[in-house]
Amino acid sequence: MYPKNLNIRLISLDIFRGITVAAMILVNNPGDWGHVYAPLKHAEWNGLTPTDIIFPFFLFIVGISIVLTFYAPKTMVSHNLLLVKILKRSAILIGLGLFLNLFPSFDFSHVRIPGVLQRIGIVYMVCAILFLKTSRHTQFFLFWCILIIYYIVMFYVPVPNYGTANVEVETNLAAWLDRLIITPNHTWKQTVTWDPEGVLSTLPAIATGIFGIIMGYILKETPKYNGITALRMIYHGVMAVIIGLCFSYFFPINKSLWSSSYVLVTGGLATIIFSLIYFWFDVKSHKNYVNLFLVFSKNAITVFFGSAIIAKLFNIKWISINGKLIGIKQWLYQLFFVNFIKNPYLASLLGALTFVIIWYVILWLLAKLNIKISV
């Protein structure tokens, strides 16, 4: 017997996705990378900033979306058809990510192989297949196995050529594995010797997706739009944050390593925030500011991909100012912000906000024309 809310459509999830995408655009496009407000920067290594929670929030959303999408088809539709759909979507996400890394130079000898969209594609594929092919209890068991095994591997497996296991920047096992499998020519240019979306750290990123799946079960298997559902999720979120903070004494919170404590803390925070949005917009049916974030949600991958392409195009240096070549972005930034705002950090923030607003207008127009580019 199935729950009555098989075809549930959560406004709150769309809003949460929209907020997350808007935040992604904001932190990825400061007016000046040399003057970025601390909350809009990633932690240098261990620690957590508001920027560090954005990516795991998106993977958490991926997990919930898998449950909402495949809960009924899991038992009613041929798994072969669903697997083809899953693999196709995953391949498109990975392909888009590789295209972003190649654009605009298309230098295959130095292209970065990992990336944000690639990780989203892999997490989506693995989590969707796990959801289809395994039970809820197995998924919960796998979640904890991943976190514990990852901790053991990082702290007890010696690092070849470096000796003792450690979680330092370049000498940890994940960094060594990136150099072995990806090679420095194909890692993130800012780090070179390792990649923040590298091989080993993708395993706990999958755990973040499973965390979303676990919360998705709570949404699916309780009465539609019920305040008790929100309380249940908040309880689980708070417990995850507490356990994660305790775990951080053994395995520090670290986005680059996607540490086990990072999975728990960010998963817990995502659950708490989503639960509050769910309670306000779905349970209480408040409609204030709904459309403000829905426009970002309807074309989430499109805006992420499009904003990255535009940013790269605008950074191509072809405008000559006083004998120095600069890109369109730098020229516009100096023209409209630097010349009028004395505080460079405020100017940089306003530059990023302007970019978000421009994309809001573009997405609003797409929504008005009923154009949705889905992946």
C-alpha cells in the first residue's frame, strides 16, 4: 500500500533549490577576487563558512529529489527504463561539466577532469541507482559505512611517498590519489597537486546525497504537508549537527576533503533550513516571495552552466586600457563600481549581487515565456 502523497510537489524544495542556486552564483562571481567578504569565501582548509554549505546543500536536494521522482516508479515501472533515464541525465551533467572546464580554450592536454557538475552527475547516478536497487535500511547502513570507512582510510592508511596517514593539504591520501589517477595536468589550476572535487572525496559526497534520500523518505511516508513532518526532520537535522560536531574532534570539518563530520554538519544544517522552509511555505501555505526564488529553481542547471560560460567569456582579455589588456567584466566593474564605491569589499559584493540580479531578470523572462531547459 502506498502513501497518498505519491505525486507530491513541494514548493519548499523548489524554493530551497532556488536559494541554493542564487547563492552559488553569488559566491562564484565576485566583482574582484582580491576583495571578497569572508563569509563569501571558502575556509582555507579546516573550518566552515556560509559558502562551504552551498554545494552540499545542492547534493542534499539531489537526494530528496530522487525520492520524490522515483518513489512510485520504483515499483511500478521497469527499472531498465529508469536506469537509462538516470544514466543519460548523469552523462549530460558530466559532459556539461567537462565542456565548462574546456571552454573557451579547449586545451585537452590541461583540461580539469573533475568539477562541480561532474560530481553532481556522479552523486545523482550512484544515489538514484542505490535508491532503485536497495532498501531503505541498506541505504542507511551504507551512509554510515561510507563515513566510518572514509575516516579509517584517511587516518590509518599510510600515504605512499609520505608515510604516516594525515589530513594536511597536499600530503593526505586523497591528494595523493588525485595525483596518481588524475595527474597534475588535469586537476584544479588553483591547487594543481590535488582537486577539491577529487576521486576519494567523491565517496563521502555520495553520502551527502544519501542523507537527502533519508530525509526524502520522511517526506514521502508521512501525511502531506504536516507540521509533524517538519519537526521530525528538524530533530534529525539537529542530531546530525551534534554528532557531526562531536565527530569533528576526530575528523575536522573540511570541505576540500568532504570529511565525514562535514557531511553530517552540512546535511544537518540543510535539513533544518529545508524543514523551516517546508513548514512556512507548504504546511502554512504562505506565498510571500515564492516567485522570487522559483525562477532560479526552474532552470537550476541552466543558470549554473550559463553563468559560468558568461563569466568565462567576460574574463577574456581583449579590451586595451592604458596599454593593458583586460576583460569585459573587469572593465564594467571598474566603470560602474570601483569609480563610485571607495570600499573595495563592498564594491566586490555589489558586483556579485548585480550579476545575480541580471540572471534573475533572464530567468524571469524565460519563466514568462514558459521556457524551461531541463537536463
